[in-house]
Amino acid sequence: MAETDRQLGRRLEQVIMDLLQRRASTSSICPSDAAREAYEGDDEGWRALMEPSRRAAWRLVAAGKAEVTQAGRPVTDTEARGPLRIRRAAPQRPAGSGSDRHSA
């Protein structure tokens, strides 16, 4: 039975998160890393998974699980042009924490 687009998307999301988990928390991956990992052949067929891999990365961004970067800084899908990198999302600090807090 053929894999649906939705199933492929979910599988690519999982591949991206698995690849990121295997790397240092400050490391990033290329969408092609996920496409190659998800492709089940030995030829260049992984290239057909590049756009689905990018879309999976943007869904992970929307879910707060990843960041897409260019030149080391996070970008939005509307401003991104050219090569992308994917990294784990920065941990969210609880409201009211941080260096702006002063003791009385």
C-alpha cells in the first residue's frame, strides 16, 4: 500500500526530530539529511523528498519543536530564501523568569 502525503509528512517530522536528538543541542541539520534518512532506496530518489522535508520542518516550527535558520538566525517561512538549516527550538523560559527580575 502506498504511503499517503500525510503519512510521509509525519514520518519526515519524526526523522527530523530523531536526527536532532542524535546531535548536540546546538547542532542543526539540513532538510536533505532528513530526506536521505527517510528515503528507502539507494539512488537519488531522496531528492523528491526535499520539499516534503521542508514542509515537515515548518510544521515542527509551528508546533514549537524546531527552528528553521539561515546564517544562524531563525527565519519565518515567508522570509526564507535559499538553503535552510533545522535545529531544536530554544527552550521557553517561564513567564516572570530571567535577568529582568530584581530582588527587593
